Amino acid sequence: MTERIYRWTKKRLRQHLDVVRGEKAPSIVLKNATYLNHARKKWLNANIWIADDRIVYVGQELPPVTDKDTEIIECKNSVVVPGYIEHHAHPFQLYNPHSLAKYASAHGTTTLINDNLYFFSNVEKKKALSLIEKLEEMPTSMYWWARYDPQTELQSEAHFTNSRMKAWLEHHLVVQGGELTSWPKVLEGDDSTLHWMQETSRLRKPIEGHLPGASERTLSQMALLGVTCDHEAINGEEAVRRLDMGYMTSLRHSSMRPDLPKLLKEMQELGVDHFVRCIMTTDGSPPSFYEDGVMDKLIKMALDAGLSDFDAYGMATYYVARYYNLDHKLGMIAPGRIAHLNFLSDKNTPKPIGVLAKGQWLVRDGRVCEDDHTFPWKDYGIKPLDIKWDLDESELHFSMPMGIEMVNAVILKPYRISVEGTVNELSQSHDESFFVLVDKNGKWMINTMIKGFSNAIKGFASSFSNTGDFILIGKNVKDMVAAFRAVKAQGGGMALVDDGEVIGRIELKLNGAMSDKSLKGIMEEEKQFVKLLRERGYKHEDPIYSLQFFSSTHLPYIRVTQRGIYDVTKKKILFPAIMR
């Protein structure tokens, strides 16, 4: 079992010294390695010794002691770079943290810094912290953020307690606070969140913002309150504004905002030629977005945009590690660092032909090394949904005067409902559908209409949502209830029903939010399911994001939350949820 990266035992440390002294054989020796040295901004040649999960020597010497278990790798035909770091992962987008880590590391992204919101909200404190420690036993390094708010209006915020916040923030695998979606409340006087921001700063951990469209004045105020980084720039001017204000500036390339080539081009046109204060992220995209890579894909875009090797690789390695105060362990090829190493065919091809993670081969000679590493989700109470309650067609009545209209995949605005039809079915000649949000415990519901989701979906249900509550959408009440019952029967996920027949499904057997399959497996299911939705009129960027953000109050203009339909601008409930 790999030691935790902060917790090498004294015995292990002494063994590492013995390797350098020639008293013990290394595990792996990389001979004649051309490697990226960020301290000197040069490609250098050296021999690299690895002991178990750690780099112990980088220099011109070969170890005086080897044994039959020492692996000698001749590196003349490849170059070596540090393992890539995704600093802003949302590891609950149909996949789970374990499956994301296995897939990402096979593409060279050997460190993930993850959103903790799902575990924070849905797993008891001690179990959740034990869970993230268990995940750290993987070859991939797994770090976490500590969220300050639930990103929606909840019936109860009982789990956002002081003891829970303190335990997460102080945990050694939690390396930052945020992302701070509730910044308007902080500016308006929310001292509770400000307290936890101050605690984050006291612990010398950075704070990730969420500041779309922020002016210089807003950025200045948030910097004064402790925010150190932001990933919400949508053009070069906004990215440069963040750099000018002293922020670490995260450049995003996601399914919703595939902006990186544009950002880099515009930044260079504005005179930026120094990218050491920039890092990159895919911002928790759905499975299919990763079909052609993870951080390797973004590094390639940076190289194609004309950035130097050192900036392009640095924005996914050394610059990230230095920002998070982890450069003594990650992001460099030097003694004392974790043996996260990518072997490339050449300097301009960041997709690795070989990957070492914590000294273990994950990819060798272009082939993924199979492993039997599984994760015991049930030990942490994460298992298929067991729903004891049911819905009846008679409960789905729609008399509310105001509905929600989709401006794009995630932005909602109010509209006055004007469709005519029977009580239980709507015409397919328009794009208005029934919309229901139902409590995961069956205690309350919200019945309204949605415009712009589809014109031909008869029945759709999903347990995948921001809060784990059920979303039902469709033209036909009977098919909507049938879709809900299909999701219930399969233990969570999504179902699409047409004339009483289930024509598509995604099984999410980990609390109704995550698949227990490999990322590649859930990727194929997602692609097929999204195809069915698009054939029936879904026209926006990403239906997975739509489902996740219907309740998210950091987005305009209205949201459907546990408490009811919520006006984000006025900060009030317009139509409350109905108790069942």
C-alpha cells in the first residue's frame, strides 16, 4: 500500500536515503532521460532513480547497487515530463472519483484536485473523510476543495455545520477553499462564509473564486477578502484583468465553455507573453468530453497556440503545484517528489506513451496496464437507491402561471405559461413540457412548465441533479411517471420513456448520482442517451449540465430549488414547494 503523500514514515524515509547512498537498490532507473526541468527552464539529460513511489535521485550517476527487481529503462527514444495536474475537477458527472482518476491517469493526468460538495452533502463527516483517504491509496494523487455553501436553496442546511467545515478545511488532503459561488452574499455581509474564508487563509490554503463577468472593482473586493484564483474568464480581456489584479488565472476548456484556444490567442494579442500565473482546467465536463484526453489535450492546445514548452506543460504541472504549495511533492522531476512521470514520443506530443504514477506503471509502450483496483463504495454507505415511495399521475397537475424558459443549457428565465392542451398531455408542435422536481425522500414537489428543453420527449426522469432530488420532464404525464418508476427500479439514474416503453436509460447505482462502471463505459452510455435526447429536440450545449444546474442559485435568473422557484436577483421564493 502506498504511503500517504504527506505521511511517509521515518522507516520509509531512511530506506530512501539508503538508496541514494548505494546501500539499497532502487525500484526503477530511467537511463539517459531527457526531462523537463522547471527550475532551470531547460530540457536536461540525467539518470532518474525511483524508490517505490518516490523520485530519490536525478543526476549523472547510475546506482551502484541494483538487484533482480530493479527495472532499468533506457529513455533515449522518449522525453519525460511531470505527471499532469487537473486542479478543478468535479468528479461526480455521471462518473465517480475513482473511475475518473483511473481514466485520467491513463492519459497522464496523475493528480486531481476535486470538488468535495457531493461527499460533504451526502456522506457523514467521518465516513467522508475516511473515504477520501481511501481514494488516496490509488496510484493517482487525489486532493480536495472545501465548499462554503450548497450552491442552492435547501429545505435544511443542517450539514453545513461549523464542526463539519472545520474538519474538512483542516484535513491534509484538502488544499483549498471554494469554489466561492456565494460571493455576492459575502459582499452583502455574510460573515459566516467570510469566517471560513479567513480560516482558509489562516491555514495558508488558497481560495478559488467563481466570478463570471466580474469588474475590476469586484475583483479587487474579492481579493481583499482572500480570493486568490478564478476560472470564469470567458475572453482574453477578462483573463488579463485577473492577471493584472494579481490572481492566479485558471483558463477553462470544458464542454460548456471550450474557450482555451480563444483565450490564449486573445491574451497574446493583448500582450501577454508570461504565463507563470496561469493554470488550466476542464472544469468537470461530462464523460464524452474526455474521449480524446484530459490535461494532455489542453497542453496540446497551448503548444499549438505558440506557447513555450515550459508554459504549456507548466500550466498543468509546476505552476499548479507551486500555487497549491505542493511543489515540494508534485509538478517537478527532482528528488523528494512523487514518482508521477509521463513518457512522451516527443516534446510536442503531450499524450503519453508511458505513465508512472506513484512509481507504478499505468501505461507502458502505449498500452494501458490492466489492474484490479476497485473501490468499496458500500463501506461508505454509497449504494443503489432504495426508494420506498411512489408517484401517482394524479399528483402531476400544472396550474402555476409562471414557468421556466431555457436561455441556454444552464441559464433560466421566467415566462408566462400560455400553452393549451389536455390535463395529462401536451402537443409536440411547441417546445413547452411539464417539469417536476420531487424530493428524493418523497416529502415535497414542485410542478411547473419548462420551455426550450424539448418538443418531443414524452417521459424523462433523472435522479442525477444538484441535490439528488428527482427531475421529471415530458409531454405526457403517464410516460413521466413510467420514467420515474424505471429509475426507481434500476436503483437510480435516468430513463427515457415513449408510449410506455423505456427507450433509453443510464444506471447510476452509486446513490443515484454516479455510475459504478468505468469512465469509458459510462461515456458510451452518455453518448447514446444524449443522442436520443437530441433526436427529440434537446438543442443546447449539454443536457448533463442542464440537469445539474436547474437548482443552482449562482446562475441567473430563476432556479427550481428544494424550497420552490427562486428569484436569484430578488433572493426570494416566488412559488414555494408543495408538501405531499
